[in-house]
Amino acid sequence: MENTATHTNARSNQTTRMLCEGAIMIALSLILGLIKLFELPQGGSISLEMLPLLLFCVRWGVARGFITCTAFGILQVFVQGAVSWGWQSILLDYVVAFAAIGFAGFGRGHKYGIFWGSVLGGIGRFVIHFISGITLYRIAVPTPVLGTVYDNPYLYSAAYNGSYVAIDLAISLVVFAILYKPLNKYLTGGDLR
């Protein structure tokens, strides 16, 4: 009986810790999202906002990552403001695109999972932004992006959205490479035992 109570208490403590870490990572992402290194005219920016979300996803897994990243996407609209072409754009470019970062959770518990999990999360985010670009933002074509005018909505969306998502992801990967050893115990859940 005592063993069951101890197990239940440990699980409750772990759930509480996960919820607190999720809230902290969302708050950090919102703050980092306000510090933009570069901002594109139709939304999208280069910042470190993906970094805490990727950490959370790799530490806690896909399901919890999706929930946390979705919450971030919703809050981002209200805290940072939204550049959109209607509610569909808000849904795709903020809620669903950031929820897709949750795919990073597949790296949980794997050696170098922070790296390939982050790439999965970044690709997930890019795919949703790309779909938004070829459907909703298609009306903006032809549009100059980074000094080139695009007539094809597929090329336009790939260049526009790829320009900032790839840089965000690359910055995150560099930070994770620098901090890999100190973060290893955190990422593998060694501090939870």
C-alpha cells in the first residue's frame, strides 16, 4: 500500500513539474518572440522563440509538446499581435504552425534527440506556414521577397517562410550544440529521478 502511495505522489509531483515547466517555457518564448532580430512585412520574424518550446518538447514528449506549443500559438496572437489575412491565417500561421513544433517531442529519450527532434519540429512549422502561403497568401503574389520577385505561389511561400523558419531553427541548433553537455541531464529527465 505504501509503495502505491509513494508512486502516486511521485507521479503527481512530476505532473506538477511538467505543468510549471510548460508555463515557464511558454512565457520565455513569448518574451523571446518580442525581441526580433528581423521582421518580414507580412509576418514572420527571426527570433529565439522556438528555443524554449523545442526544449520542452524534447524533454516531455510529443503529446505534451503539442499542447504546450498550441497554447503558445494562441497566446502569441494576443501578446505579440498577429499579421493575418483573416481568421484562417491566424489559425494556420499561429495556432497550427506552432503546434507542429510539438513533433520535436519524437526526440525524447534519444541520443542527440534535441537535434533531430528540433529539425522535425522546425519542418512541421515550415510545412504549415508553406500551406498558408500557397493558399491564403496566394493573393499577395507577385511579391518581392529578399530582392527577388516571385510569380509562382509555391516558390514565393517556400522562400518567404523558409527564410525565417530555417534561420530560427539554425540558431536554436547552434545554441543546443553549445549547451548540449550542460543540458543533457535535463533533456534526458535525469533530474526527475
